[in-house]
Amino acid sequence: MLMILTPTMMLLPMIWLSSSAHLWASVLAHSMTIALVSLSWLCLPMEAGWSSLNSFIATDPLSTPLLVLTCWLLPLMILASQNHMAKEPINRQRVYISLLTSLQIFLILAFGATEMIMFYVMFEATLIPTLIIITRWGNQTERLNAGIYFLFYTLAGSLPLLVALLVLQNSTGSLSFLTTQFSPPLQLHTEASKIWWAGCLLAFLVKMPLYGAHLWLPKAHVEAPIAGSMILAAVLLKLGGYGMMRIIIILDPLTKQLSYPFIILALWGVVMTGSICLRQTDLKSLIAYSSVSHMGLVAAGILIQTPWGFTGALILMIAHGLTSSALFCLANTNYERTHSRTMLLARGLQMVLPLLATWWFLFTLANLALPPLPNLMGELMIISSLFNWSNWTLLLTGAGTLITASYSLHMFLTTQRGPITSPVLAIEPTHTREHLLMILHLLPLLLLILKPALIWGWAL
Amino acid sequence: MNPYVLSILLMGLGLGTTVTFASSHWLLAWMGLEMNTLAILPLMAQHHHPRAVEAATKYFLIQSAAAATILFASSTNAWLSGQWDIQHITHPLPTVMITIALSLKLGLAPLHAWLPEVVQGLDLTTGLVLSTWQKLAPFALLLQISPEIPLLITSLGLISMLAGGWGGLNHTQLRKVLAYSSVAHLGWMMVVMQFSTSLTALALLMYVIMTTSAFLTFKLLKSTDMNSLAMSWAKTPSVTALAPMMLLSLGGLPPLSGFLPKWLIIQELTKQELGLVATVAALSALLSLFFYLRVCYCLTFTSSPNNLAGVAPWRLESKQISLPLATSTSLSILLLPISPAILSLTLPLF
């Protein structure tokens, strides 16, 4: 673990001591090296045990895919931010990259934490760099409100989590993930236990987000600059899913009864946010709401606590992370050229930027869960296990799949096909950097078709 | 101010607190508190501005009323128990009176109404002394008597947290914001006092460090309201970059050091089966976080030409010594990873 963590921490001095000519190239090269080395975590022994173990940090088959996704995303964020940061003073560029790197450090520590309070502190620590990225480098005045919504929604959910974890520590004596799966079941018979159950899960449900508490997400995703949108969509939402999967082991047997309203909310959210996507005019907002929709499926998959549910949730988290981040990068290519997020302003792009249309096509297909991509594998496993849990969920999940296909296709056809609008005629051609960004998103997805066992987790 | 007069006043301040720390007799403790009050009054009124003189007058009246109540309560205790020892107050009547009198001295809600206007009338240095040094002596007395009246202590603490959070929400004057932040932090200190006096002392220590950093930052930026913070990025980019971290630390966000007292206090409260109090306390911290965040927005997260409400103050060269600011800001951001060391230093002492 230190093999990845120490180079990431040493990126910070490198950022501040590099010359301005070499800054972006050197940070990109080093973070790419760290990302490639982090792939070695995937081939550690995967038999439901912990690897790279010391008393504070460890990896196991659940956290490894998320760790690799996090490490993979840093060079991609740097590639994506290079253009719009080029006009800023050099020290502000250094601050921006330092924020991305410190976010990376906190995320590695969060996914690698073996003790729940450490996970909590790192979970909260990721809020500060994200807040600064959204409110300082966002582009519209709404970014201030977006930062407030983001910070306060997440904190209002996670402060009860702190109290709940400390209550758990009093009753069990230890909060280590290593021992929770072996500890005797808790005596959860009182009414206060139900409130404790809710306190444990609420933070992660707000972070995922669950449909009723999702209002921060469209604001934060839309107002953030491209690196902020990428890290939010790809990794920070998955912190909620990961936390839920870790803690739900202890929460039995209350979960069987108490999770009903949350499963219903999650599935209803899939349909509702999908329908909202069909009516969106703002491209980034559409992708943000589609994130809520996919995460609703993940939340439902985790809450039913079956092996296929957990596996499907983890696969969908990884696949959605890559897809959503790629879609935000594509939306950013539009934004950098037209400085507008309105879909209708930049239509018929296939005639103007044909190479980019390929990437739009492939990531739209990924978003609507086309086989044989891992997106389908995740969604199918969750939908099957939900059908097994209750046959009626098929109505909602089936409708959700249909609506997802509709809005993904709507997004593709509106931006790529059709008549060319006049603002589009004078935009600059695609950069090689943008193509590199897209292929770096797509390549992991395609390779995962060949060995999905890497991101299965320990349930199967 | 004449340096001889200033040195006498500062010595008086130091001596007053030291006398209160060292005393075991109530009359000597009262004398130390009165010396503190009298020594700071000329410091408050030194600029002869009407608001400063008004602040000094209000401060004098409040603190004298509190000191008189302490005198009365300790006399009552002497009558009831026959001795003047500070640690041997057993009868509930003098205990309650002394607790309320010390709350008035500190500015705990519901006895906090004087604090915002007094701090607003002072310049930033005297405000710093009022918010940090003047809190030490009453806390020394409170920690020694450790009143065991759960209803009084917990309600003083909770009401202070909520009053400090809600009260500070609509202000643009930075000194008033810091006064309400003081009320909220004092609430956190009170709520854990009956269970662990060392955690109260730790919370007080962290609060002093963070408030020192806040006041010194605003003094360096020569700004007393939020509009004049707007051009700080042009004057001192490094302070502008670090001050949001210090303000978010005041708000209690991990991984900054302000999280440490809140975490330990919530842990102690849950150990004592007070989970509901702990949750209300944690959520009330969100109220104060909102106005700290708003100061961060004005200071760093919006910058010209996007911030139309900001004014550009004169950019005069600042002759402030930067070591206290640098030390207190570093401590208020970076102490969380060494919390076991801090705990081992403070826990045995109190």
C-alpha cells in the first residue's frame, strides 16, 4: 500500500517544485506510472481475505477495484484539465493540481482503511478539496450554492454516522473491518437500535445518492469544472456504496425489515431520474441525473444483501465510474468549444467532429448497458437478484432500463445527428489529448469484458 | 498607548489570571477575576471611540455583576459549610449560583447577549485578548468545582451551541461572527465538563489556538467586515489560501485539528449514554459551519472580477510580526494526526 501512497504524497512537492514548462507533463507521467503500478493490487490473492495487510491499511477484493479506479482517474483528470487551466497563473494551476492530488491521497486512505473511524475521517476529508474545486474553479455563479448543498447534505448525513460508529465502539470495543465479519451478532431489539441502524446508513445513502436526498448531486456535478465532475461521478459516489457494503454486514437482522422504504425509494428514483433525463436541456445535468439513476440500482442491489446483489453493485460502480467520467469529458469538449452546456446549441456534431462521434457512440452504448460491456453485467446481476427478492421490482427495473436506453439515445441523437446549428461551424478540431482521454476511459471497460472476475468482489 | 501604561495593564492582566489559577480561597479567586476586568478596561477604551467606550462600559457592568454574584455565592457557601475552599462547594445553592455567574463571565448562552456587541466595539487585538485570555480564569474555576448538576450544565452547553450557531448566521461583521463562534465553542466545552474535565481543557486549548489564528488573520488583512476581505488574494495569496483551512477547522471538519475536540466530546457523550445530546451537538456544529463557510467564500472562493460586493481597502505595508499567525494557523490545521500525543499530554494534567 505504501508503494502507491508514498509516490502519491510525493506528487505534492513535485507539483510545487517543477518548472512551469514541465508541470503538466511531469504530473501526468508520474500519476500514470502510479496508476499502472496500482494495477498490481488486482492480482493479489482474492480469496475473501485481506492483502497488503498492516494494522491501519489493507486491501481486499471489495476495495481493490475501487482503489484501482481512483488511481486510474488521476492522470485522466490531469489530461482533462490541461486546456481550461492553461490561461490561469502558474501558482493557481499548482494549487488546482495539488487539490486533485490531495483528494487522491484521501481516497486511497479511505478505500484502504481497516478501521471505521479512519474511513470516516477520510470520507469527510474528501469533502474539502472537492468543495474548493467546485466553488473556486466552477464557471457560473450557481457554484456557490452548489458548494453549500454539497457540503451540508453530506455532513448532515455523516454526523449521525459518527455518533453511530462511536456507539458501536462502546458496545463492541473495536471498529476494525478485519473483525466485524467475525464478531457475534449485535443485540438490536430496542427502538433506539432502529435509529442507530438509520444513522449508520444515512451518510452513505446521501452520498450515493438515494433518490430523496439527491438534490446536491445535479448542482455539484454541473457547476464543477471537468476534473471535479470526473472525480465526483467516478469515485466519490462510490465511497457511499463502498461504505454501505462494509457496514451492512453488522446491521443484520434489522436490515430485512428496515430496508424496505430505502429499496423502494432507490428503485423509484431509477425511474424518476431517468424520466427527468428525458426532459433535460442541459447536457451535464442529464449526465448527472443518469448517475443518480445508476446509483439507485446500486443502492437497491446492496440493500437486498445477496451475493449477486453485492457483485452486481460493485461491477456497476466500476463500470458506471468509467462511463460517467467519460461522458463528462465528452460534455466538456462541447463546453470548451461553445462555452454552453445547452444540448440544442451544438447539434449535428458528427459532421463537424466525426472522430469524437465515435467516442460519443461508444460511451452512449456503455451508458445504456449494451452487452458485452461490464455495465450490462452489473445491471443484469442486480436486476436478477432484485427479481429473486421480489418479482414486482421487475416493473420498476425494466422500466428503468427502457428509460435509460431512451435518454442515452436521445442525448446521442441530439448532439451528434441531425442538422448542424450555426454556432458549431467555427469550432476547433479535436485534440489528440481528448482522444487519449477517451481511449484511456474505454480501454479498461473493454478489457474488463475479458476478465470481469477482477471486479467481482468477494461475494462470488 | 504609552508603553509604561501598556506594560502595567498587560502585567495586570497576567497577574489576575495567575492569581485565579493559583488560588484555593474564593476571595483570592474573586480578586484575580476583578484584576482581569479592571486591567482590560483601559485597553478596551484606548481609542476613545464611542463604540469602544460603550463596549468597555457594557463589559464592566456585566463582569462586575458576575463577580458580585461569585462573592455572594462564596459567602453563602462559607455560611453553609464553614470554609472558603474552592474545591469543597457541596451545597447545590452556591454551586448553581457560581456556575451561572461564571457562565455570565464567559458568555455562555443564555447569558451571552453582551458578547457580540462588546467584541464588535473593540479592535482586533483587544478582541483577541477578550476571546482567549479572559476565558482562562473562569474556566480554571469551573474545572475545579466541576458542578454535578447535569440538567444545568447540559442545557447551558446545548443552548450555547444552538444560540451561537443561529445567532451568527446573518452577520457580515467579522468580530460579531467570531463572538458567536466563541459562544458555540464554549457550549461544546460545557457539555462534556461533568464527565471529563481534561476534554474541556483540550477543547479550550484548541479553541484558543484557532481563535488566535482567526483574529491574527483578520488583523493582517486589516479587515473587519466581509466585504473588505475580497481583495486579500492580491495582498497575501498564501494567507488567503490557508485561512479557509483555519476557518473550516473552527467549524470542526475532519481532517483538520478542530475535529479533534468534537470527536472526543461526542465519544465521551456516547459512552455516557447521551447519544441524543451528541447528535444534537454534532448537527448544531453545521449551523456555525455555515457562517465560517460564508467567510471562506468572501475571502478565497470568489475572486475579482466575480465578486462585485467586495471593496478594495488601502494596501498599506503591514508591520505585523508573522510568527504568531504562522504558528497558530499551522497548529489549527495540522494537529489531528498527532492526537494521541496531544491526549497523552492533556489527559493526565486535569
